[in-house]
Amino acid sequence: MSSTLSDTAPRFLADYRPADFTIKTVNLSISLDDICSQVVSVLTLVRQGDGSSALQLNGEQLTLVSLVIDNQALSKAQYELSDTLLTIPPSSLPNRANFVVTITTEINPQENTALEGLFKSGEAFCTQCEAEGFRRISYYLDRPDVMATFTTKVIADKTLYPYLLSNGNKVASGELADNKHFVTWHDPFPKPCYLFALVAGDFDILTDNFTTSSGRDVALEIFVDKGNLAKAKHAMVSLQKSMTWDEETFGLEYDLDIYMIVAVDFFNMGAMENKGLNVFNSKYVLADSQCATDSDYFNIEAVIAHEYFHNWTGNRVTCRDWFQLSLKEGLTVFRDQQFSAQMHSSAVTRIQNVRVLRSQQFAEDAGPMAHPIRPEKVLEMNNFYTLTVYEKGAEVIRMLHTLIGVDKFRQGMDLYFARFDGMAVTCDDFINAMSDASGKDLNQFKLWYSQSGTPVIKAQEYFDAKTQSYTLTLSQHSPVTTNQPAPQALHIPIKIELISEAGESSAYSELLELTQAEQSWTFTGLTAKPTIAMLCDFSAPVKLIFDQDDASLLTVMKKAENSFCRWDAGQKLLMGYIQQLTFNADYDIPNDLVMAINTMLSRDDDRAFIAEQLILPSFDEAASLMVDVNPIALTRAITRLMQTIAKGAEQQLFSCYQACNQASEANHCVANRALKNVCLTYLSHLPEYHYLVTEQYQQASNNADVSQENMTDSLAALSCSAKHNLAGLSEQLQHFEHKWQQTSLVMDKWFALSASVSSDDIFTQLKRLLLHPQFSLKNPNRARSLIGAFAMNNPKYFHCPTGQGYQFLAGQIAKLNSINPQVASRLITPLIQYKSFAPTQQKLMKAELIKLRAIAQLSNDLKEKLDAALRD
């Protein structure tokens, strides 16, 4: 269980003070053992104050063996020890600026199910120190603005743990008594302790190299579990692409002699950017065509890039305090999104980014845990590794990039690194560098860092035929909350495109800067009222209220030059029909929609883009735009719209499916599969096409030619079977389980599919799945794949009228509270957003939250979210 107990006081950004001591060097000697690992930490400290302050070192779940200052052992009377602090009073400290503290501690990695600090992942030792995990390894000034150079000696049994890894470059190794060996690593770059890493185990290693632009040769090593070597090749290629891209785009070169990645199964995060030794959740490293989907390949490339890019935006320049988390995360997400856009279709990549933002981050902004991208108050820091900090933080960087332009942004990045390399800084420091490099006043723009909620933009248009002028008026409004009673006007970039009556884009395609509560712009020389496409490329993370009729949306959908706007216009049409059907099940869908979709399917355009156009807004996205949502009516509305489109575009969907299926192994195979499987999703709503689902599953999963098997197509077919609970589903799930029972990552997919089945006996099935031999709440991936998939992907039964769905989720969260509070806290999101739903659902959901709040020894991870959700 998390040792941050529920009586811990919150921390406030306003209370930040520099540390009274800093640490110059750290020499660690770590002797690994499953139940009693010993850590000897030698710290060279430098006093920053006047000598009147006690030295307070953070520590949790540690056994203190000895404490020595300048070779003088301290007795217990000379220091104070609590569950979270080692306090050495001024009277026990040397009366000089520099001194050495040697601390010996013991820890139990085997029992560390929270997976923070040093723990066991399968048979390997592993660490996770961000945000505050190093205090579970040794007593330390565990804050990001204390930066030191680390030398780490790792000692372990050489048979069980032939590979001993840590940060930096290897400087020594050797044999010891009792079949032990050691490896010593030195990281020459000062870093906060959250970037410390250690891994020990027996692995297969994929090796390669990279020559930097200055001619330095860097060794690349990816460590994976035995037997998985071939599955690491895509990750290696992705790493090399990332290194090349960062040099070419930002002039940033890697700085150590070696770059290592280790893939582990038990990991709370997606990955961690520890200096020179990245630790990854294995789902973001391992892939081949049989066991990984096209999305898996894309995500692996993106996450590999993200962690590599952190070497500069996060490691070389880090955050002063954890309130500044978006300084590194928002900026690095923006960088990995730019990378992905260049590696793939920029339009499709942007659309996929926006889908996440609208379906999940907007809901977070409207929920009880709403916070600015730079929070003002923190109880449990792990709770602020959020979509707001990451995804909205990236959107704020993207707006900045839009406002000052590509060249000035690059100059700003160069200035940022020149000023702050090797330092721990703030979000303001970053914006100031951008302002100084570009010459643009960004003081108002800084409000994006301190205001919470999704801004709402209202648009009104007026055309004057006499003066041949078109006027666009925009107003902005940010949410008013207890903590934000008077939000100020933000600096918002609004990119627009005007489409002439003839359907051609006019000369008016430009960037508007909305800086006031309300502003107007007038465009002249127009012979007829144009159709406007708003928020090109989604230039700001806002909600837009604009009364455009269906005809105007269809014009944008067909004729706008900006691909995002074409997609977005279609989404607005679809969303409008979903809302109509939610409140009126007998609503007739206009035939214009089906005609537009038939036309779309007949085009020979980018099939990946067409696939995105055909995907309906998700349940979560639709719910985020409605009040007092009836979830059952909403799921029925989405199904009804799918059925209507499937019936109206039946022939074109089938023809498109066949064409893509025949071309799936040719050029652009990923795009072909994407469109093919969207067509299958629609056709599966018509009983006469259920045979297609079975055929695709058999061909993709049970082909005589193994090279023709494909996980993307296999899962797409299984998802259709699960969605409609088709007759062959049980047999398919059994076949899939038997085939992949030895492959952990694929079994995660099987658990997720099994939890998503649309069946009235789903709760009986869920109980069976919890008892499955391969299910364990101690495995974060497995917990998320079953519990999270049910809550997020099976809304019909999660929101069932009896409340069983809420009871199931709450019951598992209660168990996870004492096993892994971080996982519990992340899984509770669908429950704490209960105020979005109708009163009946609200009551049932709130009852489960009240029960959870009454748990004894409730972790801070859950307490903070529960208190926020239950606050009136």
C-alpha cells in the first residue's frame, strides 16, 4: 500500500522554497536481495542556508541500519525518525558548508506491490522513482530541484542477474565472493533522484548503434525477456528514427556513450525516461505482425520517441518542482506528436490526438479533478500525471508554436537550452525564452498555465451583401469554479478558412488571435456569403458553439482545404444526430448523411483518412457534450446511427471492404486495414454480413499460411463478435486464448475483449475472469485490461440500471487500494465523473464512492479524488 497516508497535508505551489541543502555527488552501493536489499548511500551535501535549519531527508518503507556524518556514527538520540522523514537537527550537523552523510538502509523489493522505488518485475529487479519513488530506496532530498551526479555500484548473484544496469556509462565491473558480481555506472550529468534507475536480471539483448551528427558512436541496447528478441526490432528502428529526427528538427544530439531500454511486464507507467536507462512497460516495446496491431506499432514508435526526446526536454533541463510537471511532459508530448505526424499521415495523426483530447481530457476538465496544467495544490503527486498535464499541456505548446511560427519556435528552443541546460526551471522560464526569441508578448498567454477547464468559444457570423463584407464575432468563456471565480480572457489562436459560394477556398485562410472577451473581424471583397471552416488543425483546445446548419457542414466536409476541418464537420453532423436520437429514438436521419458517406466511400483518397471520417464520436465524447446523460439511451442512439448508415451505405461499405481486403498486403496496407475494419464494424450491424466477421477471424487468426495471420484483423473481427455477441464468439475467444496463452501482452487483449462482450451474463463472466489463472491485480496491465476495459469500453453494462457495473468497479478499486494505489486511482475515473449523468445513475455511482471513502487506511491517491468527487 502507498505509504503516503491520508493524513498527509497538501502542498501548494505558492509555498515553494529552495532547499536548505543541496547534494553535489551521490555514491550508491546496492546489494540486491528479494526480501532484504541493502543500500549504502554516500551523499556530499552543501548547506545553502545560515546553518539554522535541520536536514530533513525523505524516506518511506525503509529500515535504517546506520547513519554516519563525516565518518562519525550518529546515535538514535542525535536524529529523529518518522514514517516519512529522517530529521537531523542543526546540533548534529557539522558547522561548515560541505559535509558527507553516509546512510545504510534495507528494503524489501518482493513485497513492494505498489511498484514504486525498487521492486521485482517477474524475475528481474526494477526501479520507478518518478515522482517520489527514490525515497523508498534511500533517505534523500527527494525533490526535482536537487540535482547531483550519481555513481552507482550494483551487486547481485551473477547466475540469476547477469545484467546489472544503471544510469550513465559503465566504468567498472568485476567478480565477488559467493557467486556475486558487480557493475559500476557513472552518470556525468547532474540529475534529480527521480531520474535514477536500476535494473538487474537475465535478458535477451538487441544491440545496434547510432552515429550522431558530430560523429560520436552511441551503443544502443534493448533488453527483453528471453525469447522476445525478434519482437524488439521495431522498437530499435523507432529509436534510431527518433535520434535522427531530434538532430534534424531541433539540433539535439544524444550525450552519453550508451542508450539502454529495458522492457518489463510489471510497470505502472507506459515508460520512464531515466537518464540513459529507459524502463518501459513491455507493451510499448514488443511487437510483430502476429501479436501486435497496427495501433501497437504506432504507439511503440511514439512512446520510444517520447522517452528519447525527454533526454533534453526533461533530463538536461528538468522541472523545479512537481507543479511544473507540464514543463517537461506537455513539451515532450508535443514533440512526439510532431514526430509521429512526420512519420505518418499528419492529418490522421492530428485527428487521433484530438479524439483523445475531446473524449477524455475535456471530461477531466469538466470533472471534480479539474486542474490547470500547472496545478496550484497537490496532495498525491501521482494523481497529477493526467491528460490535462500531458495532452492539454501539449496543446498549449502547439498554440505557442502556431502563434510564433516554426522558425521562431526553434529559436526559442535553442535559447531555452542555452539558458537552462543542467538546471531545474519553471513553465514561466520556458515561455519567457519563447517570448524573448520571438519578440512576441506572451504574458497573457501564460494564463493557460494557471486557469482550469475547457474554454468555450461562441461564434456568430454576419454577411452584408451591400458592402460585400463578412463579419465574424468570437467570444470566449472559461468555467467559473470555487477556485476560479473570475477567469480571465485567454490568448487563443483561431485558424479559419473561408469557402466561397462556388466551393473554392478564398484568399481568406488565416490566423485570428482572440485576446478579449469578445472580438470581431471583417473580411471584404466577397460577392456572396462564404462558408467558414473554424479551428483549422484544431488550433486551440476549446469547445466551439457555432450554429452552422447541415448544409454548411456538408460544404466544409466536402470542400475545405484543411483536412482536419473536413473531418470535424463530419463529426459535428454525426454528433448532432447522436444527440437527436438520444432524446428521440424515432428521429429520422437525413438522407444527405448517407449520400455523403456513399460519396466518401467511392473516392480513391487516403484510406486512413476516410476511415477516420467514418468512425463515430465515442460514447465518452458524446457524453462530454451533453447534460444529465442517460447512458443507456446514448448507447442505443450510437447503435441506431450505426445501423442506419450500415443499411443506407450497404453496397458501398461491402465494395470498399472487398477492395481493401484484396489490397491489404500491398502498399499502404495499414491504411487499407484501417478502412476495411471500419467497414466491417458497420456491416456487422446487419445480420446478413455476420459471416464476414467469422471469415475474417479465421483468415487472420487460423491461417494455414502463418505469414498471412494478422493481429489487427483478428482483433477487429473479435471486437465485432463481442459487440454483437455473435454465435461464434465463445469458440473464437477460446481459440484465441489457447493460441496466445503463453504471450502475456496478447492475453491482455483477450481479457479486454472478454470484458467488452455485450451480454446479459457479463457479470458472471467477469467473476470467472477474476479467477482466471493468468489474472492478477498485482499486474497493472492485467488489471487495466480487465477492469478498465469493462468500465471504459462496455458502457451498456457498466451503466446498467441495477448498478452492478459500478459495484464491480468499486469492489476491485477497494482491493487495489492496498495493492497498488496508483492503479486504483487511475481506474476510478469513470466513477468520479458521475455528475455528468442522469440523477438515477448519479445516485448509484455516488453510493459506491461513499463506500470507498469509508475504507480504512485509504491511500492518498484515492482520498484526493474521492474528496473532490464528493464535495458539493
